Amino acid sequence: MTDETRIGDGADRIRLTAHVHGHVQGVGFRWWTRSRALELGLVGYASNQADGRVLVVAEGTRDSALALLEALRSGTTPGRVDLVVERVDEPRGDLDGFVER
């Protein structure tokens, strides 16, 4: 199953929740994620989790969310990404801007 299939055909706006595993906890990774998300016109946040992963939640167009997901998986981020586990839902509209938590 491709990422595009998981996100669903015809969905214009989505909510992407990505659990990023690896050596990613740090200001540089969250800053990079925020910068990329803002370039793509997404709203949401990136936050360190107690188990060592970073949680990224973003809402926006399907294409923009796919681009962020690909960027997270590409290996061009600060830190070392070993695995990205994503979930896609309908947008909630409860996010404003993109912040680092």
C-alpha cells in the first residue's frame, strides 16, 4: 500500500499524525520540521515524547501533508530517522500555526 493510498483518494485536507523514531529529539529536528511544515502551508506541532520519539501533527492539504511525510522519511532531516509511523484522519481544525513543543 502506498502512502497516497493510505491518505485516501479525493481527500483535500487531512490531519497527519507521524511518530518519528530514531535519534531525533532535539531543537534542530523540531525546528527543521516546523520550517518545512510552514513552507508547505501546514499547521500543527512537533514535540518530544518520553519514549525518545518525536510526535508530529500537521493539518493541511493532502499534497502538502504527503510532502512533509516524504521529507521526514528522506533522511535529510537533522538527526537520524529510523522509522516514521503515520496515521491519517479527517482534519479537526483545532491547530493554529506550527509550533515546537
